[in-house]
Amino acid sequence: MGLKGRDVISALDFSRAEVEELFRLAERLREEIAERRILDYARGRLMATVFMEPSTRTRLSFTYAMIRLGGAVVDFGPEAATSRAKGESLEDSLRMVDGYGPDVIVLRQGTPGMAEKVAEVCEAPVINAGDGWNEHPTQALLDVYTIWRELGRVDGVTVGIMGDLKHGRTPSSLSYMLSLFDGVKIWYIAPDPLQIRPEVVERVEGRVEYSKTSKLEDVIEELDVLYVTRLQKERFPDPEEYERLKGSYRVDADFLRKFRKIPIIMHPLPRVWELDESVDSLPQAKYFEQAVNGMYVRAALVKEILGI
Amino acid sequence: MGLKGRDVISALDFSRAEVEELFRLAERLREEIAERRILDYARGRLMATVFMEPSTRTRLSFTYAMIRLGGAVVDFGPEAATSRAKGESLEDSLRMVDGYGPDVIVLRQGTPGMAEKVAEVCEAPVINAGDGWNEHPTQALLDVYTIWRELGRVDGVTVGIMGDLKHGRTPSSLSYMLSLFDGVKIWYIAPDPLQIRPEVVERVEGRVEYSKTSKLEDVIEELDVLYVTRLQKERFPDPEEYERLKGSYRVDADFLRKFRKIPIIMHPLPRVWELDESVDSLPQAKYFEQAVNGMYVRAALVKEILGI
Amino acid sequence: MGLKGRDVISALDFSRAEVEELFRLAERLREEIAERRILDYARGRLMATVFMEPSTRTRLSFTYAMIRLGGAVVDFGPEAATSRAKGESLEDSLRMVDGYGPDVIVLRQGTPGMAEKVAEVCEAPVINAGDGWNEHPTQALLDVYTIWRELGRVDGVTVGIMGDLKHGRTPSSLSYMLSLFDGVKIWYIAPDPLQIRPEVVERVEGRVEYSKTSKLEDVIEELDVLYVTRLQKERFPDPEEYERLKGSYRVDADFLRKFRKIPIIMHPLPRVWELDESVDSLPQAKYFEQAVNGMYVRAALVKEILGI
């Protein structure tokens, strides 16, 4: 694979062959880790994690991934406790981190497109772990890896992505990565003001079949996968509208049992009210596995980027 | 010892034989660490630390313990900088951590009884490092280990536990662990509104002899150990009452020197005004040793739980 | 070298010979790290980092330094998430950390002179990583190391130190370390109310030649090094005075190009407006190298203190 030394900024930075190779490598690492717990691939290698915005899952799963590979991780620290409070620019902060010579930098920050700029000034490969509402390519990797593991294929699947599609980076990166495969159908399920951004569908146009709806009930029986995301109150101009709509974007076991077929249920987590705990015990609930898959596929990605 | 893979939720989860075995192992580890600094027992093993409430001493001593054993530690990070801010439930957060496959999870959080619930959903053994006012079993381990080291025995000792006994988890866990030994006498020294909770004395009833008092002076000469804890202003309904009582629950060198016999002085730390720095230079002051003992006995516990 | 086990509190704790030996060792470590990434010198050794005030650069560069040497680092954690919030004294906190047996403690805190007090109660060697406005000796080490690397010598150089000289610890420590060398000339460039503190010039009196000025333009062509630091708005009693003066203490590429000779430009970073990004592309800009030099010279210092 040609991933050695490469920056990962967008889900579209990967070819289909690369993605599939990463999935197979994640499967092998899963077995090796089950057997030996901590491997030797990254012995003597350093990952720098820089999270300018809160994250637990992504930060921890990259950290565990690197430690499982045998490497070391140095975290930049929570933003409040750092010089960023003194007004330093993101570029300066990252140039500093890069100067200490890490083998890979994992970066989350709030400005769309900034991950790319930072990658240009850094010698180390940069992995975009979320740049505002723009992209989160390794989330897409673990999402599609989960579909691949659970359904045995990605070609031809029908995926419903539900919630606040407008402000999320998960729906965009997931759409991009699904577009690498053949015959995928996406249902974007959201109230009109929170529907998918035009630039996202433009980029997948002609490569996936997609439709929009505001009603989950109308399409759920078509879906192989229902990907639930949060609907945030603060996004609604009118709070009454929010209260009125809330119920339509909430999934619980009783609701799901009304349909002839229940798709596998995914969620990037953390969840709040939109995905009820009653769903946890259904065999279709795959979100906890999905989170764990993140560690393995990120380990695979890091291994390839380090060329080890 | 049968501690391999076991959760540690309450001080009563241990038998006397297990506790004594841990103390002896702590002594052996102390010697090995003095000689070789970092050991190999936990090579390739991972500890996850999750502190949802502030802690320095407990978090650091578990961290040093694991590193001294040769293992690695991944901290969940300060709560404010995490998805918990997004409203995720504690169970979801811990299920995620557990999914990354740590060999042991050390958890502090504020809800009494919640450590047990979390332990049920986690595959990894969970060590309760404080669940609100309820329990802090490894604090009790290091407390009783300190008594055992300093006095050469635990059977038959008389221990005064002073301060806010009602709201503290230290007095309850210490009482439970002392009740594993024979002939222990406990004096609960506190103003009436802050006396020990009924359910605590019920659980030790018939296994330790205990009495309550509000006056340290009356009982100090009987004590082998005086265990000082904080008296918190915010616990008093009447602030004037607090100011009036304050002096009676404060220990300094001048006060101690008034008595024929000075017991060994312990404190879980951090201390504020209740234990004056003038005590530090007395030979009976054992609280700094007590803190250090925490690292060794926690290392012993982790070693046994990991079965290494 | 006799640095083994020594505390580092002031830039004047070093002899010239020791400083030069550290620079040569930093050069050797740079080559070894380029070749092998993580070395074995500090295998089995522990560094405790305690930052009671925000820091990114210093904390990270010590952390990377220790990891590059093959050792482990345990951070005390951000202050807000610790027992310090409960009112524990700094001495008690450090006594605790010291009790866990680290091989070296790196401490930043806000009270001038407190690093020395803490060093007295700790068994482990203590490195002062900033004690309020007082000193920051390892910053001086990396500053002078940068001059030595860039100019090939320190003797006889002329250094302009500009900005808020009164409240900064960087100008004092840098002055002290420069005074170990022969024939150094220092220009202190600042508005009168922010000029260098009298006790600083008293300590270098007779060992360096120095003058004060409020005008950079008047002296810049004399300088081999221009060391820029921040001018903080909150330091000015009169905000209008600040706005009026601001331009005189700001360096950009257009300004520099007006002079016949441009000195090398240094800055402890983080920078805000006082050092414009237009300077970054000039060959004289050395502040990013300076930051990276910090990792190597700190690695050299730690190696010597540990005696490994």
C-alpha cells in the first residue's frame, strides 16, 4: 500500500483498494492483539495527539491503537491548560509539536479546512481527526469497516444517515467513503433545515444513489444500516419546532419492533436521547462494536502511515 | 491468592488472609522497586484510569504503581475535556473504555453504588477508587497497611477516626477493613451531626468494638492511631456552629504534647487546617509514609488482579 | 560533569564549563536521536512533571526529551482536576510526588523563589521550569544553546532583549546565563516602566556590559541577536500609552529590511502580535529552531542529572 508518510485529511484521500486493505489489516491486528496484547510494530515510534476540541472516543482509540502497536503517545494536553490560552496560532502550536519529531500527528480542531493547512507546514504525516463540521475521515473508516464486518460487503448496501446532517462531519465523511464502493444507496433522513449540505451530495453525485426524506418510517424497511446521529437543540432557530420534531428522530426498541425488518443500528457515539438504551439488547445494535472497531482500523492506518 | 480477575468494589470484598497477603507482597515489591526501579511483571499490560471527579493522590499512585510494575496506563482525561460534557452516560463511557481491552479499570465517580453497576457491564476487572461518600476500598488497604507496618500488627489496636465521618468514604471503608481483624476498637470522634452513618456501624457490629465521642481529649490517650480527616464547612447547616467547633477537631503539635502518649497520626490527605504542619516533625506523623504506602499496596493489588 | 542529582533552580547554578558540555552533549543526542529515534539511556527511569501554571512548550519538550532518552513521564495533571483545588499546599503536593520515587521532578509554579523551597523537601532533583517572574533556567539554556549553534560562539556577542523585561522570567535567566561568557553586551530594549528589574542587572554587573534603551531602531544594527518577548497590555497602567507604544516593539519583515544588517531573531514563543509571521521566511528567523533546540538541551540536562 502507498500510505506511508501520507497525510489523511479527507475520506476521499483513500482509494477503494486502500480501504479494503486497511480492513483486512485491521482483522489481522485484531487477532494478533488478542494473542499478544501489545505488539512490536511501532517500538520506538511516537504519536503526537493534539485535540483542540473535546474528544474522548477518538483520542482514546488512537492512543490505545498506538500503544497496542507498541509505540508511545504524547498528548498536547487539554487546550485550557496550554499556551493556546495565550493566543498562539494553531500553525505555531503545530509547528512546535512537529519540531519535536513525532512520527505521526493526530489533530482535531474546529476550523473546516485547517487540517490541510497544518499538514502543509508539518513534516510529520497529519491525520485529520475532525476539522469542525467538515470531515472526520477515520470515523468514516471505522463506520464502513463496521458495515463490511457486519454485512460481509459494502457494495450494494442501503444506508440511512439520520440526524443533524448539516452540521455534522460524520455524515459527510461517511458519504465520501461509501462513494468509493459500487451500488450504494444513501437515504439522508433529517428535517429540512438540517439536511445534508449541497457540497456533500455534489461530491458523491453519480457515484452513489441518494435521496432525502424527513420520515424515518417511510424508508426504514429499505435500509440495511440505520446510522443515527445527534439532533442538537441549539441548531434549531425555533425551540418549539425542536420539541415537536424530537420524537421523529428518536429510535427505541418499541419503535424498531414495529417494522418487518430491523436494519443494523450504528451511531458514532456519544449518544444522548436519540438512541434509547432499550436498543442495546437488540442483536442489530452494533454501535459498541463500532467504537471498538475504531481502535483496530486506526491501528491499521497508523501502521501503514508509519510504514512499519 | 484468588484475586485474579476480581472486581474490587468494597473493603469487604477482601478476606483477612488476602489483605495480609497483599501487605506481604507490598513489602516484597518495595524491595524489588528499590533495587530495580521498574519491574517486568506487567510488561504488555494496560491499566485504564477513569477519574470523573478530581483526584491527584489516588490517580497518581495507581499510575506510578502500574508503571513500576512495568505496565502502561491510559488516562480517560479530565472530565471537562471529554464527551461526558456532551451528556454521555457513565455506563456508555465505561463500555467504550472496556471495549479497548484494558487489563484493569480504575474508576472514581460520584454516585454511591455506581462502581458496582459499571463493573457488571465491563469485562475488565474494575477497581472502585471512590464512589461518592460510599467506599474507597484501596484507601482502606493503604490505611490498614500503614497500621500493620508501623505497629507490627492490626489485631487489638485502638483507632480513633476523627472529622466528617458522615460524608466521608474513608471512614466507612477503613471501618470495614479493620473489622476483618480481631479485637479492634474504634473511636468515632465527630460532632453529632457528622457522626458515622448507621449502616456503617451495622456492618461492623459484633466484629469491632466501637464507641462515639465528640471530644478528642477524652479518648486520645487510649488510641494507638489517630486518623484525622477533614471537617468541611459546607457540611454545617449553621456556619457559627462550624466556627465554634473548628478548634476541637484540629490537631497541632502543642495540642498533642499535652498528653502522656501520642498515637501515630494518619490522614488520607490532602489536609487543610485540621492537621497543622507543626505535627510534621513529630515521630508519630505517618501521613506522608501512608501516601507512599499507597503506591506499594496498590501495586500489589494490581499484580494480583492481573494474575501476573 | 558534576550535575548528577543536582537541583536546577537558577541559570546561575551552572558554570560555563557545564553549560558548554551540555551544548556538546545536546549535539551528540541530536545525532543519536536522528538515527535511532528513541534511545536507551533512561530505560527504567521516571520523570514527574508538575505544571501548576499553563505551559505547552516547556512541558512538551521535557516530555519528549525524557521519552527520547527512553524513560517514562508521569504528569501531575492540569491543576483544576486535582487536589490542589481542595486547598493542599504546594509543599504537600510535591512531597507526595517525591514519595512515589521519581528520578527527577520538573516543576512550574507561580511563586518566585518557591522552586528552591520545594527542592529542599524533595529527595529527587528538582528542575525549576519557571517560578513566576523570577527564573526559567532551562529556557536560558536553550536560548544560549541557540546562539552558540547559530553564531558558533557566545563570547563577545551583542544581544538585544526586547519587550516586557520587568515581569518576564526569560530576560532574567537569559541575562544570568549570558554572564557566564566573556565580553557579552546586552541591550535591554523596553519602555521605561517595563525595563529590566534592578536585581537582575546587579547580579550581572561587571560580568556583562549592558545598556538600556527604549528605541529598537537606535541599536538594531549593533545586534548579533534580537530576542523578542511579549509586551502585555495588562501591564500598562494607561491603555492609551500601550496603544501608542505598541508599534515600537513590533517586528515585521518590512521593518527589518530597512536596516543594513539583520540580527538573528529569537523568541521564547508563544508569540502574539510582537513578532509578525512575515519574519518567518527570513533566514534570520530562528525561533522555531530555538524551540526544537529546547528538546535536545533538556534531554542533555536530564541525562546528566540522572547520571546515566
